[in-house]
Amino acid sequence: MSVSYLEAIREAQAHLLREAERVFIYGQDVGGKFGGAFKATKGRAAELPGRVLTTPISEYGLVGTAMGAA
């Protein structure tokens, strides 16, 4: 059986999001309808509202969010 790299990433995301309520995904356009540049998060925002978040284009904002979440 072979699994594509993208399918493996999506399965890992789904597993972590199901298992740990504190896990979330954030980044540029990841919560949009296309699911980011590589479509790895496509449909996740609809499945898990509030846990897949699109951020503005701001490196400081991304780093601040990561530090606060940690």
C-alpha cells in the first residue's frame, strides 16, 4: 500500500487534532477554502472551527502566537 506525502500529513493532522483538544493549526491561508499553498489543511477549518486559523502576513504575529501557545 502506498500513501502520498500529502495524505500522510493530512492523516497526522487529523489524528493530532482528534486526540488533543489543545492542538491547533495556524498559518497563512491554512483556514481558507484552498487549505494553504499545498492544500494540506483543505476542509479542516470547516471540520474544526476555531482550531484551524488563517493568520495575517505578519512574522511577528506568527511568532507571538507560537510563544503564547507554548
